[in-house]
Amino acid sequence: MKKATLLACLCCTLFACSNVEKKAGEKLQEAREAFERGDYSEAKTQIDSIKILYPKAFDTRREGNSLMLRVELKQQEKTVAYLDSALQEKQNALDAVKDKFTFEKDAEYQQIGHYLHPSQVLEKNLHRSYLRFQVDENGVMSMTSIYCGKYNIHHIAVKVIAHDGSFAETPASKDSYEATDLDEKIEKADYKLGEDGNVIGFLCMNKDKNIRVNYQGERPYTTTLTPNDRTAAAEVYELAQLLSSITEIKKNMEEANLKMEFIKRKMERENKETE
């Protein structure tokens, strides 16, 4: 009697295991079909469901893990193809406009060059107080408030004001310095985009309006942004958006390629273990 009961239990166990593997296999088949039609999200969902619903279906789970690697590889290949197309589009847009700007880079001490609007190159702006705009090759834009005069004003911030009274003001600059050239006092303070109190954004929004610039220092000083300076702010900002997009795409491409290499190495290890 005991032997019969034991045999019955053993048969039930074997049947249950067989049933689990069968149901898990159905999920795996659905995952394969989703993979073949390019529905990678659905394929991953079905593979994950095998782990959750049938944790003891070890053989099927092993096959599912192998399929998951193939799915992830295809997803990364698709991502790289998309990013490569986007990069080419952005690069073409950059090639169409970059010659409008002056590129400066000293190969001896600069690893990254920067672009300036032609109207704001140093040679054309000696002995002038103004706001200068530039962007480096990675798309990092900055604004420099430059003061030239007989006396120091020791400024560390600027406030820009439109004719309707609206304004924007930088926080205190994290990078400012002063110098003297013969009898002329020269002061410069830098502000990166995003750390400029939205002054750059304000100038771009009001590029067709007269803008007054108040230098914030120990002594008051006010000047007016010229039309060329307003144009420089807007056009350098547009270039910065383009360059930063290219930098971000390249970063994402690098990450996707690293993931692909990792997946391929993992697939190679699994193949060797199987052999």
C-alpha cells in the first residue's frame, strides 16, 4: 500500500514538472515569436514571466536567458543605428553654420577650442565694456562681462534690463579677475549657461529689444547691449544647443557600444559553457 502511494506521488510530481516545463515552453515560444517580429519589449516581458511564474522550469529558463541576451543585443544595435542617423543629421546642421563663427584654439595649452561670434573677437573690442558670448566644442556656453575704464568698479555680477522693466541677474561669478594695462583697468567675470541666473536666456528672448546692462560692483556702471552683441548672444546660444546635442549623442553611442561588447562577451562565455 505504501509503495503504491509513493509511486502515485512520484507520478504526480513528474507530471507536475512536465506540466510546468510545458507551460514555460509556451511562454518561451511567445518570446521567440516576438523576437522574430522585432517586438523586443514583448519578448523581454515573456522571458521575465517565465522566471516569475515558473521558477523551477530550469531548462526553459536557461534557454530564456540566452534569448534575452540576443534581445538585448538587437536593442542596442537598433539604438546605435538610430543614434548614428541622429548624429549625422546634427553634424550636417553644424557643418552648415559653423563657418559663421570664429573658432579659437591654442594647440599648446588648450585641449578644447571655442567658438565666438565674429563681431566679438578680441581685436574688434579692445577698450570696450560689453558682454561676450562663447561656446566650447562640447557645447558648454558661457558669458563674460568685460569692463574697461579709468577706475575699478570691482564687479562680480551683472543685471540686464529690458525697456519694459523686465530683467534677469546673474549670481556672483565663480571666476572673476582684474588687471591693469597702462592706465586702463580691466575686469572680467565668467558665467556658465545654467549658472547665469537665466541672463543668457533672457537676452535671447529679447534679442530685438534695447537692453541695459548694470554691472554689480562697488561702483555703479551701466552700458547698453549693442545690436551685434544681442545677435551674438542668440546665435551662439543656438550653436551651443547644436553642439551639446552632438556631445550627448556621442556619449549615448559610446554607452550603447560598451553594452553591446558586454553582451557579446557574455554570450561567448555561455556558448563555451554549453560546449
